[in-house]
Amino acid sequence: MSLLAALLLALLNPGVSRADCGGVETSRAAHHPRGQLPPLAIGDSTLLLSLPGLAARGFDVNAHGCRQWYEALALIAQLKAQGRLPHMVVIFLGANGYVTHDDIGVALGMLCCTRLLVLVTPLQLGGVPGQNAVIEHQEAQKHRGRILLLDWVKYSAGHPDWFQPDRLHLTWAGVAALNRLISSASRDAYPPKRKHKRRPVAVAADQFSLAISTSLANMGYVGATVTGPADASVQVSEQLAGGTAPIGVVQLSPSGTATIAQALTWRCDVRARTLVAATLPPALPANAVATVTTPSCAHRLHATIGARARAGSSIAVRLTDPWGIGGLPLTICATPPGGERTCGRSPLAAGEGKLAVAIPTPRPGGWRISVETSYGFKHRALVWVSHPGGRIRLLAAGDSEMQILDTFLARELAGHRVNVTSDARISTGLSNPFFFSWPGHAARQAPVLRPDVTVLVMGANEGYSVTGAGGHSIACCSAAWSAGYADLVAEMMRIYLRGDAGRVYWFLLPTPRPAKFRSVFDAVNAGIRAAAARFPGRVGLIDANAFFTPGDRYRDHMVYRGHGFTIHESDGIHISAASDTIAANIVTRRLIADHVIH
């Protein structure tokens, strides 16, 4: 387990602090052959009571409550550096964290190549067998002759009297049983005696030289070739800022060479890599270093984005890693027509060379798609999504203000392959459902027409009481009335949005001349704004108020593109036909800007 993982485990188990773990407890072997180092048993709190018994059986013992694997590895490294690492090391850990294949690999590397690693399978918190024991079984199968497995999980099964109430720590009967199991490895505690001593052989000095060279011939990997003393064992590692990371141990051939085809995997964040080779006993000490720079990732990714798609289907994004190794973090973003940009991380998993992503397209229009990595790669495309036949369905609905506007909308949009359906109803509104219920009508209409875009304008007939929070009736035109009106508008928006298959544009009303209508229009506009805010990226506002009556101030005339015209009809409430023409043009330009049409 890494130091980071250990710290995370401590955070996840705040009830166990290092202060509760006590200090390191040791015991020296009562006997061992002269000139030999006694076997070493390393454990956590489950081994504390075994110190005197194992010492009497000829073991050095080192136990520490809460101990995790990285502490054992540090102890082994220290003993090796001091020349005091014995032939056999017993490790009984795993109750306080995780054991990984890499942990065991590092231990084997330090014990290379004639020493024996003994693994005692651990129970985990609660006294249950876990993945740690499975991993130790797998490693023992993989490294026969270098790992001896003592299966405490199996040996202790069916003996509840061996355990304390936590089913993990031991009673004295359990201590005796554990000591018997560990002592069964004593027959392998020391190197086998040699029957005949070899005479020293004179060799040339250059036969002890060590060298390491690198290659980038295998796409995605750094290869390494080690040359040195014949039949020597060599530890190959990567040099990092905080030390070295073991890669593996290679056995040189009788000709003194060994090759690692995939010593390192190319990375995008770190390109300069350094390999270190070091001979292991009994070969004479020697070291060698080689540095290599891997290719840049700026143009590593290949992305293909589908040119077209159907509404209700998806846009295909296909990604290829020419290196073929994957492990590449990337971000895919989609901006629907008129909507907000959303992004997701879809990394190429390690070992994966290809990735296919389908981006749902519930509504037609231009979808902006981008694929990016943090290493300089960017690929963007505008993909047009359409119905069969390529036509957009637009519903123009509302009160009497829509009666002329719908005609100009149909004329404006005819060249953009838009079918306009008109539904203008005089004297209707949302606050007077007793005359005509728009929500009920919309709920029946939307599933039948299935409009891709709905353009709405209403408000001249509002001003009736609405229902507020708690079911109370609220008279126009306070902020509370606007909030209740916003609920009515939001319900209409939700119906015509059809999930995410539609888009809604709602007109804000220009300021009228009659004073009694101004407070109503202001309250209506406030409610429309509040409702639209509930659907970001899905509802757009056509601000006729700001265009025709900026600053919320009524005016009769204005100039647009060099031509003057009268804004309102004679009643000072409805806008004129000239204004409807311009309003239709504003909607068209907004649809183009939002990539709904082109």
C-alpha cells in the first residue's frame, strides 16, 4: 500500500489514531546458527503477543500496532542497506489496510534473488477473510520457490476460541496456534548448505561492468537492454524525484545481456525518463543509468466527429490513440442549439487504443462538439442534426399579439426549411383560465404537433388573481403575483420543451401607453424572466421591451435600419404590423445565432 493510501485509510477510520497504536516492539531470537542471521517475523498488533514465543523458537520479531505494508518495506530496505537482511522474512500484515501485487513485488525485489519471503494470510477487520488473502495466494502461485504461503485464514477457521471478541486479535490459545504455524517454516529459515565449494574463477575486469540502454522502437513503451556480468541478477528501476520505483529484476544470460521490451509506458505529463540498473548479490556492486525522452502528446489523439445526425438519435465521436496504450484523460463537450455547454471526462482506459462515444441529440439544429486533452489537442465541429426531410417544426402561439406576427414568422422562415404552425387566440392569457386554459390546451397539443421550437407571446389580457404559495389568491401586480404567474409560465415552458426535445422562445412585452397596463406588463415580464431562469440553456427570451421601449419607457416612433415607423397601434398596447415584421426578423436572427436554423 502506498503512503497516500495509508493516509486515506487513516482518514476513513478516524477512531484509530497513530497515538493508539503504541510503539514498535521487538524480540531477539534465543538461538540461531553461528554466522547466520535468524529469520525475521514482521507484523502488526496481531503479532504482539507472539514476541516471546517466536523468539524462543529462533525468530527475530518486529511488531507494531496499526502497521501497514509500506512500513514493512521500509524496514526491509533499511536492513538490506545495513547488510543485516536474513535469508527468510515472514510478513503477517493486512488487518489495517490493503495488500497489493506491487507491494509483494517490491518485497521480492529487495529479497532477490535467493532469499525466501513467507506470507501469512491475514484476516481483516471483523475477523473475515478478504481480498488481501486472495492476492497473497495469487502471488505465491506465481512465484513458487520464492514465496512460502502460510494460510492462517484456513488454519484458524473453526476455532473461535483462538480469537478475542473482535475476532481478529488472539487469545493465548490463538497465539500458540499462530506460533506453531509460523515455526513450521523454520526448516527453510537458512540457506541450504553447499556440498562443494567452487574455486574462484579469474575473470577480466570488464566482465563486471554494467550498462543499460533504452529504445523507443515499441510504440508506446520504453524498452531497456541491460548488459553486465554473465548470469547476474539486476534490479531495474525508474529514477523519480523522491527516489526510485522498482520495475523488475532481470537475469542476465550467459552472454551477459537481458532485454525488457516494455520497461516504461510513455506518459504525457512527464517525457524525460531515467532508468537505473543495479546488480544484486552475489555479483559485485555496479550501477548504470540511461535517460530517454518520449514523444510529445500534442498530436497523439485522432478524433472523428460525425458530420450529421438525426434528431432523437446521437452524434458519433470516435477516438483513436495511435500509441495503442490508452490511459489518456480527455474532455468531450457538447453545446446544443441555443443551449449551455456541458462537458464530461471520457478517458481512454489504460490498454485501450480506441473509444466510441455517442452524444444524444434530442432536438434538431447545430450542435457544437469539442474534444480536448490537457496536452494541447483540440478538435471542434458543428454538427447539424435534422429530422428526415430536414424541416424544423415551429409553433407560433399566444394571444392576439401573435395574430399578425405568426404570418411574418412564416414568411421569414420559409427559406430556412421551417414549417410554421399558428395558434393565436384572442383575449386569452394564463391568469384567466376560466376563459381558456392554455396549460390544458398545451398538454394536449405538444405531443401531437411535437414542435421543435415554440415561440410564445401573451400578457395583454393578464392581471387577474393568481394562486400563490399555500393556495392563497394573490391580486395583481405585486412581486408575489409575479412569482405565482412565473409558476404558470414555467408550466407552459415545461410542456412545450417536451423533456429536452424542444426549445422555447418567449417574448417580453414592450411598455404600453395606458398607465393601468404598465403595472400589469411589468409584473408579467418579471414572471416570464423568473420562469425562464428555471430552464437555463433551454428557454430563450425575445426582449421586445428592451428593443422597442428601452429603459421601460413608452414611445410611439423609432428608426430601424434607416427607416422610421410607428411602434404601437392606436390603443398604445398592441404593436403595429411594422413592428411585427421587425419582431419576426429578430426571432429569425436569434434562431440562426443559436444554431437552431442556418
